[in-house]
Amino acid sequence: MSDKTRTQNQDEWKRTQIRIPVTLYEEIAEHAKKDNLSLNTAMLDLIEKGLDKKDISIDSKTLDKFQSLNEKIEKLTKLIDQKI
């Protein structure tokens, strides 16, 4: 979401205050400085990115491959344990 969109729709926004550890604040401030963002925009950017990661889903084919690899790793681990 662009800064312009954010400022145009301020009546649709909710104001809030949060308490965060100083180290986290400093990381956010550094992100803002690096990307030339306001602190508020940097926080929104990071929150949106975090929420997007939560929505990542794995298709069934990939999940099947992962489970198959996991089973192979377990078998190999058992073989290694038997030889030791």
C-alpha cells in the first residue's frame, strides 16, 4: 500500500499505541531509514510482510515430496544408528 493511499483514507484507519522492546524499535527504525520510510510506514510494511508469510500454503504434491523425503531421512538415520 502506498503512502498516498494511506493518507487519502485516514478516516478508515484505527489509531493505536504499542509498547515494544528498544531493540525491536531500533530494528524497525533501521528498516525505515534503509528504505526511506516513515517509522509508521515501516511498521505497516513489516506487519504486512509478516502476515503474508503466514498465508503461505504448500500444495499437496510438494507436501507429498516433503513427507517422502522425511521418511527416507528417518530410514537412513535408522541405518546409520544400526551401524554405529
